Amino acid sequence: MIMKKLNFGAAVGFAGAAVNLGLFLVKLSVALSSNSLSIYLDSVNNAMDSLVCVGAGVGFIIAAKKSTEKYPFGFGKTEGVVSFLISVIILVTGASFLYSSIGRMMYPLPIWYTARRAVILLLTVLVKLGLLAFYRWASKKQPSAVFGSLGLDSILDFFITFCSLCALVLSEKTGLSLDGIAGLVISLILIVQGVKFVRDSLGVLLGRRDDGLCERIGNAVSGVDGVTGVQSVQCHVYGKRTVADIVIETENAAVSKELIEKIKENINEENISDIYINIGG
């Protein structure tokens, strides 16, 4: 079952890669024909998105590998690695776009507008909205931090392409070169969100404690007959696999089999894969 789910994740990643590659080629054609830096940056961003989606697909394939002696809890943290890489790519892309946009603001160039190019960009905006809906559907079918990151990236891409479209249209209407300004807005959006994504994904990758989950487990365990107290609860997440290490206080010096079964039954709703129970000193 896990293998099937992770293969589904890989299929979603590769499908996203194909769509983003198509968007890159379309936008690159529009950028070169219109001499628009913002559209060019948008196209490069889609090319990076395509690589990210390939990485996500490969990550799901690696995560599907069975646990080994050296990796007893499997390779579920691969999802966290992929999310972190997506975040870094967003941040680096934003920084490079900022440099290019400042250069275009200092040395503006004419933009060649046509209604056909504007319509093509508008269609790519709709495609990105469709891709967002696709990732949300995939996330409901199989909850994953990777799908969440890809979905947020699609939202960013929607606003980025919208900015490029506005710059293209307004440059024609006003006679002003707004290309560099649009590129600046795009880069700042990417940088701000990239910093946030890096912070969040790095916390997951480093094993940040899920206080909410640990608190729920502690409350469930403390309500079991025979448990007089809960000294500590540690939760370790490995993708789809969650390990709980619980230190309890009991009326007796030993933990009976019946007590362990009661504890597991009480916290079963949290879908804990492995439970380790110890008696506190």
C-alpha cells in the first residue's frame, strides 16, 4: 500500500514537471519575441519548477524503499529533503532575478506588445491555477509536505505571471518601461517566500518537535488506567512513519502487556507506527 501511494506521488511530480516544462517553452518564446525581461525571468522560474518536480518524483521513489539495517525507520525523511531543496531553489532564483531586474531598471529597453502575446500569458496563468488545483487534489489523496510546497510554489507562479502580464499590457498603454519594476516585484516575492519556506522546511528536516502531536499523545496516555503520570513524550517523524518514545510513571515497577495494549489503543487515532514505552526513574 505504501509503495502504491509513493508511486502516486512520483507520478504527480513527473506530471508537474511536464506541465512546467511546457510553460517554460511557451513563455520563453513570448519573452524572446517581446524583449521582456520579466517574462523571461518567469519562464526560467518555470524551468526551475520543472527540475524541482523531477526531484520530487525521484524523492518519492527513494522514500518507497524498504527500511534497512542502517535505516530502520525507512527513507521517509526524503520528503523533507525535497521540500528543503525546493525552498532553496526558490530563494536562489529570487536573488538572481533581483540582480537582473535592477539592471533592467537602470538600463530600460523597449517592450514589443501584441494582443496575441498577452492572451498566451493569460492562458499560462490559468494553467498554473489548474496545476494548483491538481496539487491540492493530490494532497487530499495523499497528504505530503512536498505537495504543499509545490502548491504554494504554484500560487507564487500565478502572481509572478500576473505581474509579467500587467507589465506587458501597461507598458503598451502608458508608454513607460515597467519591465524592470515587474521583475523587481517578482524577485522580492520569491525571496520573501523562499526565506519562509527554507525556515519551515529546515525545521522539519532537522527534526523539530511537533508540540501539538506530542501533547495529544501525552494526554491520551495519561488517561489510561494504571498510568500515574507522563514524564516525557518524543515524536520522531519519518515521512509517513511516526515513532513515539514515551516515558511514563506507573503504580508498578514494570509495564504489563495489558497496559501497553491499552496505551496503544488510546493513541491509535494518531497513526503512530512504532511506540516505545519506558518507566521513568
